[in-house]
Amino acid sequence: MTLGGPANGVDTAAVLVGYFGIAGIPRAVLSVAGVGFTIAAGYLLSGALGDQQPVSSAAFNAVPRISSTRRVAGTAFAVLSIGLIAAGALLLSRPGRGNPMGLFLLADILWAVGMLIATPWWQPGPRFVRDVWLAPAVAAMGLLTLVGAVFPSDYAAAGLFFLPQLATAAYAARNHEFSEPTQAVNHHELGITAPAV
């Protein structure tokens, strides 16, 4: 995603664009792939957030569906996000036309908003992601954003680091439920025995 930014400093853009000379169409393709992976990584994350099982059809049918208004609004934000990514790629493919990072960052935010709107939060999978991962991440991101605002740094954009992925993971988990991994250890399997009294 950082390939969309100016090619200076010590970041990925400086290395790939400034040192290796990747520009034009290859740079646009790599940037779009990076942005796409950033916003859609939640589809890959959902299985790593806990022990996942499909929701039984009876339990799935027992909960209400999201309204068509929410579905349309979530889809509209996602489509707008994809449009902004395409516009950023077009800027990159024509050197000197402008910096697409604003478009990419806005696409990141709009994707997260779309996923948050379209997620049925009362279902067990999204509720688990919200309670165990998303709520603590939002609290941590809020603190980092405050630090980044007081001491100007990249932390000011901390919400962009996790929100799109976790919002997407919650949406992807809508047909599943999670159980936290058990921490119990069988001492006999480890060869540990209690001393005789």
C-alpha cells in the first residue's frame, strides 16, 4: 500500500520505487494489490481468531437478518471504496498526475464502514470477533491515535492498521461461531505425576 506514497525516506516506496525503479503500471498493480490485501485480509483472518465451527441451520434461522437498507448501504460503501482504489491506480499509472495516498486511505476507511454496517452483530461469530478482538483493538487504536496526534507520527492513523481487517473478519464470520481454545493441559500426556504422599 505504501507504494502509492512519495518515493522518499526509508519506507517500502523508497526501496521499490526509488532504488529498484518500479514505476508506472507495475507500481500501480503492486499498490492496488497491497491496498486490496489490506482491506480484505479479514477474510483470511476469521479462522485464526478462535476455534471456528459452522452455525447450525436452526440457530442461523433463529436470528433476524440485517435490513435491506443496511445491506445496500454496506454494499455502497464497499463499491465506493473499490472505485477510489481504481482512481488511485489510475493516478499512479500516469506519473506526475498526483499522489493517490489520500484516495487509498479513504478507500480503507470506507471499506471498514461498509463492513461494520453490513455485519449482523447479533449472530455469534461477529459478536465473538467484536467482543474478543474488535473492541480491544478500537481501544488500543484510540490510545495510539491520541499519542500520534500529541507527538506527530504515523500512530495518528492507527485506526487504519486494524479496523478494516477486523471489520471484514467480523463480516466473514457471520455464518460461524467461535469457542475460545481450551487451556487445560493433560499432565499425564506431559509425563508429570504428582509425588506419592
